[in-house]
Amino acid sequence: MDIVPVILSGGSGTRLWPLSRAEKPKQFLSLTAAETMLQLTGARTQGDGFAAPVVVANAAHADEVEAQLAAAGATPQALVLEPVGRNTAPAIALAALATDPHA
């Protein structure tokens, strides 16, 4: 049984101001490498022992999330889009349901 990585990409970008903003939160920035934080995370989910990741993101950033994951070579098994951020626990619950509706 492979590990199902869950990538939480729903941050609003307010705590790293002025680098990040609501339109471009920190996960879409290249802070520590040439790749963005989301790209680095997506790349870490590839390889033996891992299933395709489940990604939970803000609906407003759907296109950016898909583009960044494609650039990292990571194809999610599910992209769960939240209309409004509701913190970590609901995001994890949505990811679990996307992986196994009987969870």
C-alpha cells in the first residue's frame, strides 16, 4: 500500500507580507530555491512508495496550483478546491474523503 501524500496549499499569504499577498501566497514563491515551495513539495511526493498526491487549495488559485504542480512533474489524484479557507482540520478531512469516501 502506497502512502497518499496530502499537500495543503490554501494559505492566504498574509503573514509573509510584503513578499506574499492574497493574489500570490507564499506557496507560489521561490523563497529557498529556484522552484516555488509548492513545486518543491510536489516533487517530494514522487517516487516509490507514494501514490499520487491529494492537493487541497483555495479555489481562487486553482489554475496556479495546476500549473505549478505540472512544472514539478506532480499529477494529483485529486485537487480539492475550497471556496473559503477553513484551517487545517477541514482540509485534512476533505483530503481523506477524496481518497476514500468511506473514511
